[in-house]
Amino acid sequence: MLPTFAALVQDKPGILTRVDARSRELLGSSVFVALAAVALLSGCKSTPAPAPAPKPQQAQTPARPSVPPPAFKVFHHDDSNFTLVTKDNASDEEIESLIWQLRDAAHARTLDKLKISQKLIDARKPMVWFHIYRGAKCASEKYAEGPPPCGGSYHGAGDYTYGGFTNHERDAGALLHDENHEVQLWDPDTPYIAPS
């Protein structure tokens, strides 16, 4: 449409320049109106976009304890389970420290120094469990004949597992307060790093 109109006024000096300027002004206004219409038709949202969903937090694990582990004895064992007994009044920190000691020895292959057969640990298929008890009273609950000595629930103070179906070096450690309350001592899916 503009080229035809421009051809009509071409023989009049100065008119073409005014027509071109006016055409650009109208074209700019038309583009603005068209963009505004598109924005209106597509829906203008007055509420802000929702915030992204928060990332799930990793479970907090306690720092490695600085107290020494308590003395223990192997109360019972078979091919895949070891029941360890400590003193009756071992603190939570001492139990945690014992679990860390087991972890370090398992990865360093020095469990023989703790009077636990490294050969049995190496032959695990695919896991081995360590159940730690405060005192011997309830320690036979996992394997003894007859009713459990301390009732039907689990009375361990801590657990350490070493090995896995897909990762032979995977391990987990937990401080147990009761059957429904345990504290994971580290992320079992994070590779082990020896202490320095």
C-alpha cells in the first residue's frame, strides 16, 4: 500500500519525505499495538512465578567422636553376623567411636587386630553385620532359642554393616536409641576416606 501511495505523490517535492516519516510513525505505533494485543490475548500474569521446590536436605550426620572406643568382646558370630558386647554404661559417643573403629579396620583390612576374623569379613556374601550391645543381657536376642531375653524389640546400641550387592565396599553405621530412632553416622553412599 505504501509504494502505490508513494508513486502517486512522487512528483510533488518534499511530500515523499513527509509521507515516509509518517508511515514509519504509524508502523511503529501499529507494531506496539500488535504486541500489546498479543500480550493481552496470551494472558498477562500478575502473580509471580512460584519459587522452585526446595531441594531435599541431606540427613545431618554427627561429627566423628574424639573419645576412644570402649573395650568389647565378640559375644557370638556366624558367617555374616557379629554380636559385640561393651560395658553396660558405654556412652553414645563411645558406641559411635567403636562403629568408626570397625569401619576403619574393615576398609584397612585390619580387623584381625580387633580379634575379628578378617578372613570371614573378606569372604562375606555380600554383607556382614556387626550388632553392638551395652552389656551381655540382651546380646543373644538375634539367635537364641526361645523367647528373646529382653522382649520382642531390638535392643542393640549400634550397628555397622559392611558390603553390598552392587558395591562390595559400601558400609553404614548407626547409633540406635530404640527401634524407631537411629542416627546415621555417615552417608553410606559416599565412598570411604581413611582418616589422616
